[in-house]
Amino acid sequence: MLRLGVAADRSVRIPKPDGRERLLGIASLEDKIVQQAVVWVLQAIYEQDFVGFSYGFRPSRSQHDALDALNVAITSKRVNWILDADIEGFSFRRNASSDEVVPILCQAAARTNRSQRL
């Protein structure tokens, strides 16, 4: 099976206020092209699974849209709680082989009946 390769990227260390450093990887042009192609495929597969109030990393939706929707919701309805969550220090640096990724995408595409469009 095809193995996914990653081009060597430039990296810069950015100091954090607590003294630690954060490694920032700067992707090559080839990686950016491949990443965008993957985004288009994944959006075609998963976009219909998102609920209407989901805003993260979706086409034509920004953080400003999310804040506008939140403002409307909390000023027009009774709200008991608001949850804001973030995953600190999470990284996708683990190399996933196509043996792991391709079957997941095929199952999702089959589930959405959109495999013929991909």
C-alpha cells in the first residue's frame, strides 16, 4: 500500500511566556498543496455530518460567525452554562500510514454515499 511521506519542513522555536518553547513547523509548498487537496476530500465526505452550530474549520464560517451566533443565543434565550474547550499541547506529528488512514476515509465515503464523487 502507498506510504504517505512528509517533506522536510523549516521549523522555528517560539518562546512562550512561561519560559518553554513552542516548535512551529513551516510547511513546504508541496505539502500545502497536498494538505489543501486532503481538506477538499474530507469536506466532501464529512460536511453533511456537522451540525448547524459547528463553526470550527468549516468553509464560509469563521470565529466571528460563531461569536455572532453565540451573542444571539445568549441574548434571546435562557442560558444555564457555556462551555469553551481547547486541547492544549495536542499534536498531529505522529506519522499515520495510509494503511490506517485510507480504510477510515473509505468507510466514511461509503457511509455518505458520496464515494462516486470523490
